[in-house]
Amino acid sequence: MGQLYDSAAIYDWNGTYDGGVDMPVGPPGFAALVHLASAQAAPAQSDQHYPWGEAAPIQSIVRLVGKAAAPHGYDIRYPWSEATPLESDVRMEWSRGQPLERVERIAWQKSTPFESVTRAAWRRAQQMLQRLVGIGWARIHPKEGITALAWRPAETHQIESRLSWRKADSREVTVRIRWRPGAQHTSGYRTGWGNDPPPDPGSTIVIPSREVYFMIPALTIIRTSDSADLDAIDCQLRYDITSYAWTFQANIPKASLALVDPAAHSDPVLVQISVNGYLFNMIVEAYTDNRKFGGSGVQITGRSRSALLGPPYAPRATFTESSSKDASQLATDALADTGWTLVWHAPDWLVPGNTFSYADKTPIEAVAQIVNSIGAVLYCDPQELTLTVNPLYPTSPWAWGTATPFASIPNAIWTNIDGQWEGQGAPDYNGVYVSGQNGGVVHLIKLTGTDGAKQLPMVNDPLIVHVDAARERGRNELAKGLKEKTETVTMPVLPAPVSGTNPGIIPPGSLLEITEQDGTTWRGQAMGTQIDSQRSGGGQSASAGLSVRQTMPVERQAS
Amino acid sequence: MSVALWRQFAGLIPKAPLRIGTITAVNAGTVTVTLANGGTFIARGTGSVSDVVFIQDDEVRSTVSGLTAGADQDV
């Protein structure tokens, strides 16, 4: 404001002012001066508005022009009145908030079924576990169940890390066999370092469910005497549950035939077949050959060494046991001096003297006479000179649900299942009379809880001289008489050795639990096995890709 | 046909089952036999009432002695 009054333009108008310091303006009553000053102040004021910092001095002029302040006040009110619609907007949002809350309530309601799904999964896990580990473990705490399940992936992991060892192992085996011929060396193979612990007897072998199973299929057939390699092209091994010997057929190059030619050797030639590390000691019994333009092929066939206990190799004998002996002892006696060991895994009973007798029978036929009397079967160890007597049905089919399976086979490992259902019209047999002959016993064997009125034809055998034998025979007869479905399961042969996660070659008679593609499981008994080692594309060269599969007819009860 | 093939073939034919029964009546040249399950049928041959006999192909083969009937067994 001081600037304003200092301005010469203001005070020069009448020319009377001498520029004295003490008289800057005229007295307040001097209107002309005031008017002039205010008129010129207005433009100055507008200029001064831009810098806000100098607004304070202008305020005094604003007071002078009272009217100008009024519109300014209106301006302030306008934004307030516009705030009202804004307020209504806020209210709108609040009113929309309510449906949102309802949505949230619906979401909570949906959480209930989710919870039930979780429970269902637990129940399924428990059921699975129950089936896997058997009745004793059935009622374990769910928490324990988690622990058990968690172990499975851990085991899986181990398998992978083992593979490299296994490869090393088998490689060393091949070297050993070639450099040191001899049957006893082959049997020492199993005790190699780094092998997995064998599965606990009585526990289920659980094959882990994996996306990929890594294995290098291997097939070798060598002549046992000098480890000469036959350069096998392919091979098929078979065992039927009612048999006493493995059979095999293999295609070999014609050049290899001389090594094993049955016609050129007086005794059967022993060969050792190695499939994925599993060894089979076999004899070559016959061959077929084929000559054609551009090539020739030879197929050799044979059986396991247990064939030497039967016709035509073994001598026949006639015999009567005059003293009382257990059935297992009678069977062991029949194999005396053959080098074979008999393992008895079936019910045993005392046979009085002068009951067991046979005429012109080979050792294996004499054993079969005893074994058949109770409906049991023989299993020949593919490697050792061991015959095992097992019941045809180690577990009765009506008790499979609560038994401990030999192995659990996940959907991921089996490659194919062919089902064949039969039994249309067959009655549900529930009883059978089992009889001895002279000096024997007669019993009606019936299913628990039934009257045993629908009977199978009566069976009798001279060795049914004890209730235990009658029971066992009747149990197997009734099991055979049930309606069944045969499922032919094909799966790879996981490389040796057998472990808690690898059943290897599944022995006939094993109770299996198989998981279907939809996750359901069923149980059945393997009634045989067939191991096919085939070259890719039906190739006739030992260098072509190899695949190894085992195929098992699995008997499943049709309910 | 080789002997082996004949044996294989013959092995497929089921043998006539050997049955055990008790003679309940003696007829002219035949006997009426009751099996353990209560069924009765007529077989050729001779015998005495209450004899326990082996029957094969509907013919009495021989008598059975010392056969003891035991209690029913549940499996």
C-alpha cells in the first residue's frame, strides 16, 4: 500500500503537493482524492491478485468495496450445495452394500458341502488303508493314517534312487556269470550289496503309483555249463497254478542252436534265463526250426528243472508206507535223494500206516497224490531246487475282503485288463461231502452260516483220514465252485530285486488288490503267470528294443 | 498220433467219479444205494443191506470198511 501512495501519478494531479514526507494524503473527508485513489486502485488490485502472497494488503481495499465480497461468499456456498448430491451417492452405495452381505452368507452355506467332501476323502483314505494293511490295522486313528500314507511317497523315492544301484548290480552279475560258470554262482547273486531289504513276510507289497516307471528291460539266456550266450531274441515263461514246472519258449538265432541242441546232448541242457534280473534255471527239451529264403529261425522250448522229477525223466517206483507219518513227511520222503527241498505251507495231518501207497509213479506224481488229496498245489521256485505246497486257495474267496493281500497294484502300473465273466446259471454251492475210503472219515463241509444243502458232487480220497484233511479239501472244492470272473492283468516286470515296493514276478496263488482307473479297488487271486519278453515291432534281432510284461489270470469273485 | 498227444487228450476226459454209498435195498442183479447227501440211485452188482460200497460207472466195485462219519464242518 505504501507503493500506492508513493506513486507520483496519484499526487501530481493538482500540482500543489511538494512531495513532503509528513503529508502523503489529504484528509479523510477529501472525496475526490479518495475516489481517484479507489478507481486507480482497482486495476492495481487485479494485478496484485496473481501473487497470493500479497493478498493480505489487498484485503483492506476489499473492505472498502463491500459489494465485491458478497459474490465471493456465494461462491463458497455453491460447493456446499453441490456436496448434497454427493452425499446421496454415498447413501446409494450403502444401500447396495446389503445384497453384498447376502452373497457372503451364501458363500458360507456352500462351505458345508466342502467340509463333507473332506470327510469323505478321509473315509476313503481310511478304507484304502484298511484294505492295504488288513483288519488288525483297520481302526487306527486317522492321524496315524496320515503317517502311513506319507510313508508311501517316501518309499517311492527310494525306488528311483535304487535304480542306479540295480543297474550296477545286474551288470556285475552278467560279468560274474560269464567269467565264472557254475550254477552255485547264480544263486549267490541275490545277496549282492546294496539290495533292498526283502519285503516283510505277511505284509502287503505296495507298488507306488507313479507317473513314470523307469526300467531297462533285459533278457539273457545262457548255457549254464559254460555261460555261453544264446543271443536270445525273445522269450516267454509260464507257470500255471496247478502245474509243477515252469515252461518256456524262446527264439534264438540258428547259430545258437548247437549250444543247446537236445538231439546232440544225451542229458537235457541246462540254461539260465535272466529277465529283468530274475533268474530261471530251465532245461531245453525240444526245438522247432524254420528255414526260408532270407533267414531262418529256431524256437527252443523247455521246462524248469522240476520237470526232471516227472515223466519221462524220473524213474518210477512202487511203494507203501507202513508206519504212521504226517502228510508233509510222506511228500518229503517221496522226494528223497532227488536234491529237492519240499516246503509244506498247507494244513498237515497224520496218515496211519498202510494208507499211503502208490504203484509205478515218479517222485512228482507221488507228491501230487498227497497234495491233490487236500486240493493243494505245487509251486516250483524258478531258481532253487525247492517245491512249495500251497493250498489252491491260501485264503478262501469269501475271506478275501479281510485278508492281507500279497501286493497292491495301482492303476498306474497295469497296462491292460481283460475281463471274462462266466458262471451264468451255476447254483451257489454251499456244501460238499468229503470222504475217505477204507478207514477214512466222512464230513459234510459247508459254508459258515448256510445249511450246506446245495451240494457239489461228493469227493473222496484214500488220504482223507482226518477231519483237517477233509476240511481243507472241502474248502478248496467250495472255493472252486463259486461264480467267478477271470481278469487277465498285464503289467510290467519291475527290475529285480524284490522289495517292499516291488513284487517282482508275482507267484501264482497270490492275493492281489488292483486299483481300477476310477479309483475303485477289487481283490482277486493270481492263478498263473506268463512273462513275455518281446522285441519291438516283432523284430527278429537281439538288438531291437525289448519289452517285458507279466500277464496273470486273476480270479475275482463275481457277487 | 504220438503217444504223448494221446495222453494229453485222454487226460482231458474226466474219469468216472468213484462214489461211496450205503446199500439200502437189494434187487435182482442191482442194489439201491443211498449217498451221503441222501440221494438214492440203482447200481449194478450185489451186496447186503447197510453195506458201504464203492460205485463207479453205476456199478458196485467193492465194499468200504472202517469209514467213520464225522460232524459237519463250517469253512
